[in-house]
Amino acid sequence: MKKFFAVMTVWLAVILNCGCGNRQPVKIQSVDTAMGTVIQQNIYTTDKQCEAAEEILVLLHHLEEEELSRRLDTSEVWAVNEAAGREGGSTLSPELTEILKKCMDVWRQSGGAFDVTLGTVVQLWDIDGWASGEREGNFELPEQECLCHALEHCGSEKLQLDGMKLVMQEEMQLDLGAVGKGIALDRIKVYLQDQEEITGAVISAGGSVLTYGEKPDGTCWKVGVVNPADTSTNIGVLSLEGQWCVSTSGDYERYVEKDGIRYHHIIDPATGYPADSGVAGVTILSKDGFLSDALSTACFILGKEEGMKLAESYDAEVLFVEKDGSIFMTEGMRAVYTENR
């Protein structure tokens, strides 16, 4: 009997150890495109058949095609823009209503530096089209008369948002490009929270990164901070534990050059021209994806001093890289930042 129980104990230990081994997270990697950018996913899951990467891509395509795109006639933003100037305006979905409320809050807190009503100005410059090569010929600056006319139809103070009803003036156009990737991170975060088999993930959507859960080896997530002077390198690394959103805005992301001057895609609402605050890149660290994306744009436009105040008012951490290479950051950012040497 002693031998019997000894053998049974050994086999039970083997079975239990095998069971635990099957529960060890495996890493799923995916690189694809959605929302006009590269989506990189590293997901740790106890389910080897996990389809999270594919489902997240479906989620992002839906977000772009059904909600946020100003170019696709299947999206809600496109329909809202089409209704500009129409009596009665548009009835918004709960999701878009909440997004616009948050956009208007950042607009107020930033003194107008962040503004999602710049659609007409953005289309006039069409930096994305020139930078991607979609447009042929030589880049020309918008005519001043046309730019002034476009600016007359911008300004979040002109939006009339009453409950879920939005009224916009004729020729006004929403452009949510400055928050689209951040909204995507928030949607992905909610999705991940519903997946019990997912223990950790780091997901990049262009210049925005979501960290979630834990790595199997217990080490920190590492997120690089791009060097604006050489985008193939990082100036440093953020070491993060748990769930964070990191968003970066820079003059190196999408731009064209003419006569030695770089014209990038981040438009200053005060001038209608690409922002020129002495900043080359801004990185925001926040628990909220929307805020990380919105604040990276607003802080880039405001510059170091005012941008630092804005980020801190939202309990977000910020790092500035100025055009001369100088680096400034909040104390909270400094606590997780390691400079590359």
C-alpha cells in the first residue's frame, strides 16, 4: 500500500505540474495596419488559440469606418460634417457625444490650443496627402485668403452641443485625428479587461502605446521615446508597470519640406499654420488614452512652459524635446525615464 500511495503521489504531482505548465502565458505577436497607421501587438495569454489580435483589429477598423473617419462616408463624423449648417443639426451617438464633451474640456483648459474643428484648415494643407505621396506635383502653401476663410469656420466656441444634439455652422468640419489613436487605446483597454485569459499586453497604434497587465517574467514594460533628430533611435526608455497610455506628437511624424522649411501636420488654431513653439517632440504618460493623445497635441502647440502646466492639471506626466535637443520633463516622468547613452 505504501508503494501504491507513493506511485500515486508521483503521478498526481506530474499531472498537476503539467496542468500548471499549460496555464503559463504564451506570447502572440501581430503587425498589421488600421486607422492609417501600423498596429503592433504583443499579447500574453493562457489560451494558445486566443484570437485577441484579430478581434482588436476588427475593433479598430470599426472605430475608423463607423465612428471617427472624416473621409469615409460610412462614419458618424462624416455624417455630422455633411450636416454642418443644416437646421436642427445632428443627433449624436452616446459615444461621440462623450468624445466631443472631452474634446471641448481640453479645448477650454488649453486656451484653445487643442481644437477638433480645424477640419477645413487641415484639408487645405493636406499634409497627410503630400507626406504619403498621394498627391502629385510640387507642394505649395495654401493661399492666405483661402486660409483666412477656412479659419473663419473653425473654433470650438462655435459648436452648439446640447445633450446629444450638435449644431455646427456651415462649412465647419470636425477632425478627430488628434485623438483617434488615444480613443483606440481606451477601446482596446476595455476589450482586454473582458478577456480573463489575457494576462498582459503592449499594443502600439502609431505614436500611441498601451501597456496592460504584467509580463510573465515580472519585468517592466519598456516604451521607447523617439529621438526627433534621428527617428531610428530613442533618446530614452520608459519603464512602466501595469496599465498606462503613452502618446507622442512630433514635427517628424508627417511633414513636407519647401525652401528648407518643414511643414508638419500639427496645426496651431491661432495661426492656421503648423505649430512653431520651439518643440520637436512631446510624450505624454497617462492612465487615459484619450487624454494622452489630446495632451500630446495641445502641449506641442503650447510649448514647454504652458504645456507643462496643462499636463499637470490633468495629472498627466510630460516630456518635451526641444528643437535644440534640450529635454524637460515632470518629476513623475523622470521617475520612470532612463536616458539612452
